[in-house]
Amino acid sequence: ILTKKIAVLAGDGIGPEVCQEAIKVLNAIGDRFGHTFTFDHQLMGACAIDATGDPLPEETLQACFEADAVLLGAIGDPKYDNNPAAKVRPEQGLLRLRKSLGLYANIRPVTAYEMLIPHSPLKNDRIAGADMIFFRELTGGIYFGEKGRTEDGAYDNCTYSRFEISRIAHLAFKAAQNRRGKLTLVDKANVLETSRLWREVVQELSPSYPDVKVDYLFVDNAAMQLILNPKQFDVILTENMFGDILSDEASVIAGSLGLLPSSSVGDAVALFEPIHGSYPQAKGKNIANPIATILSAAMMLEHFGLLQEANLVRYAVEEALDKKIVTQDLASPIMSYSTEQVGTFVASCV
Amino acid sequence: ILTKKIAVLAGDGIGPEVCQEAIKVLNAIGDRFGHTFTFDHQLMGACAIDATGDPLPEETLQACFEADAVLLGAIGDPKYDNNPAAKVRPEQGLLRLRKSLGLYANIRPVTAYEMLIPHSPLKNDRIAGADMIFFRELTGGIYFGEKGRTEDGAYDNCTYSRFEISRIAHLAFKAAQNRRGKLTLVDKANVLETSRLWREVVQELSPSYPDVKVDYLFVDNAAMQLILNPKQFDVILTENMFGDILSDEASVIAGSLGLLPSSSVGDAVALFEPIHGSYPQAKGKNIANPIATILSAAMMLEHFGLLQEANLVRYAVEEALDKKIVTQDLASPIMSYSTEQVGTFVASCV
Ligand SMILES: CC(C)[C@H](C(=O)O)[C@@H](O)C(=O)O
Ligand SMILES: CC(C)[C@H](C(=O)O)[C@@H](O)C(=O)O
């Protein structure tokens, strides 16, 4: 029986709506198993800029450090996206949060749910049985290198140290040991010096994990192979930018971006968030898919050591998918359910 | 009636085999229309390293400058890929060639051929009618920024100047005017300073092309949208690294990487090459698909102003696809034809 304090950064767009459903499910788990989850709501992203001028107020960061885990909705607002001159942006809050909490490994499982296969843009035989997990480096690379303007141009620096690579590589190797024993490093070692360093470090670590078969793929080829033959992948290890692109791409295997959870782990408290964005067009409409956030909450339960609870949430999600209690992204509007209805149904099944 | 001198850099792996078929087709066009094409074969890539120690010998570069166009096969050899310490690499030759010839715009059309739709990993209704063209910046970005090692790490610098962006953006806007009037800029402006500069420059140019509707997509979203709904795209403009990844990914729409041609244009002579790599496993087996290279030759004919000839080549390729005179990537081994057979058939149809 546990008591856990969860910092909730619901964020922008559909963030608050999907977080609310995940909280509903966590509370249902608490009721059933006798755990107590408390939720500390804090501002981050565009909503934090509006309220305080800062996308990651000091108070929010403090609350995260004091929590046992962080649940994040989504951040981002189009009013910043098409204004290249904006000095303060919601994304800065997210990036600073990742860096401040030392969340260097973003873990994104992608599974083809049997019942959603008809919904995928991919042909059924290509995806049935696909089951992979991304280990995306999250606090280095071009996201965090020095960036700026020159008189006539702009620059972004991509850097990686051996240490930054090896700490996430160890996690990925270990995950592969507990899965099907295959690790694919995705890089662009034929062009980038940082990629050659990734390959070097992974090659050096490889003998310590003799039960893991290591494969190397160039990122352009990986982007193609993910669609051509997703079943070949088990654990995919890659740097920050490539991981961003490929894991979003891989969402088509699951059938919807609205299904994919993630956890981010590192030096301090761990963070759990759906991989989708703030989807501003859907804000307040009660149509966003809460499942990615609910499954992120399941990853949180697992992180707390509550395996049975985590599996029950996953089972409840499958129940919802099975019964087609799903949002618009997975059904025709007339056959679909609201964000709240899906959350309530999942909560009722745990 | 024209006389044209073509520098041929057949390169590594399957490069020589596919180039030979493109030359066969160009010669057939020459015979039919009375043009004279001469071919100047030169070394580049791993074969050039083996012969001279340099992936782009001075003589090769000279021959390109003296030619009316360059036909490139493919370069690359696995013996360099898994040796991060290799100092000389085939890719350096290709990158130096692009830079030396000032080939700043790499143009990659992607079409879903009716008869190949059953072969695509994507469901038919998603791709029927898809028809897009990538404008990938080719001589800037992280490919060409300063790169190197530090004591404990590595770095790659990504830089872009306004000039580098606007010259290719103009080409993309003009192409959109001659197509369906839609331009999509793919960037990561929520994170990268260079992307914000891309967005700025494109926004500034946009009023000069009032008949072109401009859209902006983040690269992670674009990687997903390409598969979810490829028909939404007309002209896609993007920087070097993103273009590398997304255009390879888009090959699944066409049904095979072995079908996609490209042209690269810029300050001096233009270059034509398939977007696929050197596919070393297939080398010498007479199984590689020559169509991407043959269609690259068609782009070359168009570049020479020989529209009728170019269209005839494209028609001959469709004839081959229609009659299923295709290589293994598009048919079961038992029903497939050799590289040479496909080339000979296409040449016989022009
Ligand atoms: C919002 C954005 C900065 C972020 C990223 O690129 O990391 C998002 O796309 C993600 O994948 O979490
Ligand atoms: C071989 C490699 C350097 C090259 C690139 O990344 O540009 C290739 O992938 C391409 O797309 O032409």
C-alpha cells in the first residue's frame, strides 16, 4: 500500500482533458488497491507563459522535484509556431524541464493492437505482431546545443559526449535483454561525427551484453524500414532528433498517435507523458484520445513497482479498444465516444 | 538534334549495373531522335578510394565540370560504415561533389504508380493518387557544418544562411506554381533556430507567390502525415537532413525505393541519380531495379529541354511496370526479371 505524490503539468490544448482521464484511472486504481495518489497541479507551457511570463515557473520545477513522479499532458500553441521572432516559447519550458530533471532517456513502446489493425494505414500483414520500444536520448544533441543567429544566418550545434551516449545505451541493452534480445542503433554515421561516436560507444558496450544482437541502420533507411517491415524491430536506440521523428512516424503502426505513451527517466524523478502534442484544434471539444496518457499512467505505476496495477490498466484499455469505446481518431464520429466517456469506461474496468 | 556529353559516376555496389541500363535507354533515345550522347566514365566513392585513395579524384570533378550533365549510380560500402574511425569514406566524395558543383537543390518526385499500389505496404485508398515532389536542400545544414571530436565527445554544426534558404525556396515556389499550388515547409521551428530562419524566409517570400498556398509542418508530424495521408502533399520544401529522412520514408508510397529518381541542380552542371543506395548485398547479381536510374535519365532529358524524349522514357517505364517486366523488389523471385532484362525492355519501348 503506497502513498505517492504526482506533479501534474497538464499544459496546453488537449493536455488538461487527457490528464484528467489519466487521473481518473489512477484514482480508480488507488480505490481498488488501497493506494493514495495525490496530485499537485502546476503550470507549464503556453498556459504558464500567459500566467507568469515563464513557460517553466520556478514553482513548477520545485513541485516536480518534490514529487514521486510527474504526469505531463502536452504543451504548445500555434500562436508561437508561426512567429519565428517569439522570444519566449512553450517548448522552452518542456526542454528546460527535461534538462533540469536530467531525463536523459525517453522510452516509447509501440505495439500494434490486434483490434486496431484494420484502422492502420498499413496493410494488416505488415504490422500484425509488431512490437518495438524506442530509447530516445532526451537531453542532448541538437535540441540542447548552442544555437543562435549570425548576421546573415542561424546555427544549431549538435553535440554528444561518450557519457551521454553510454548511459542510455546501457538502459537500451538491458531492455533488449528482457525482450527479444535485439538492439538497433539508428544513426547517420556515414555523415555525422556524433553518429560515429554513437556507433563507437555502442560497439564498445556490445561485448558486455553477449545475449543482445546489435544492428546498425542509417536513419534514412530506418524511416523506410519502419513502414516496410516493422516486425524486424525490438529495441531501437537513437539520438534526440532522430528519435523525435521516428517515434512519431512509428505511431502509424499503432493506428493512432493518440495511443502512444512514454516515460522519461534519468537522474531524479521520472516523467510520464503521451507522445502526441497539444492538438489545439481539438481543445475543449472533449474529443481527444486519452489512452496515450492513461497508458503513460500505467508506465508510472510500473515505475512505482506496481506491476499488477499497471497491467490492470493496460487490460482495461484493451477492453475499451475491444468494445470500441474509443474516440474519433479510431472510429467514425457517429460511432465514437468522448474523451470523458473513454476515461470513465477505462476507470470502471480497473 | 543535340549532342550531349554525360559524365557517368557509376560508383559502388549496384551503381554500375543500374547506370548501364540508363545508358542503354539514353542510347535508344539517341538512335530514335538523332541525338548523340557520349559517356565519360569516372571514378567516385569506394571504388575511387580503392583505385586512388581519394573518393573524388580531381580528374572526376574536372570531367563533371566539362560535361553537360552528370549521371550518378550509387556510392557506399559497408566496410566503412561499421568502422567509425575510418578517415576516408565514400560519402565524402559525394558530399564534396555536391558542394563543388553547387548542387543546392535535390529534387525528388514521388508518385504512386497505379499498377504498383498492391505492392505498397500502405493501404490502397491511402496512396492512390498521391503525387508529391521534394525539394531537399543539398549543400548546407548539418551535413556541411563544422564537425569533429572533443576530448570526450563529438559535434556536428548545423548552419543555414538566408541566401541558402531563399534560393531553393524560390525553386520550390515556382514548382508549386506549375503543379497544384501548394507548398509545405517541413522544419522543427519549435526547437531549432535554423528552422525558425527557414520559416522566416519562406514567410517573407510567400507574398511574391500569391497563387501558392504555404503550409508549415513540424518534421515529426510530417513523418507521420506522409504515411497517414500522403495525398495532402504537393511540393515539400525542407533542409538537408530532414529531406534525406523524409524522402526515403516516402519511397514506401511508390512501392519501392528502386523507383525513385532525383535531379540535383544549382550553380553549374546538373546531376541525376536514383535516391537508393549502393545495395552491396545485390552487387553483381543482376537483380537491382534499374528504374530509378532510368527515370533519373528521363529527368536529365527534360533538363536538356527534350520533353518529348523524357516523356517517352516515362511511358516506356510504365509499360514495363504494366507488363510486370520488373525486378525482385516488385515481384516474387520466380516472376521477376533481371536488371538487364528490365533495361533492355524499357529501351526497346522508346
Ligand atoms: C514539443 C516538442 C519540443 C517535443 C520534442 O520535439 O521533443 C515533442 O515533439 C516530443 O516528441 O516530445
Ligand atoms: C549516401 C548519403 C551520404 C546520402 C545522403 O545522406 O545525402 C544518401 O542517403 C542520399 O540521400 O543521397
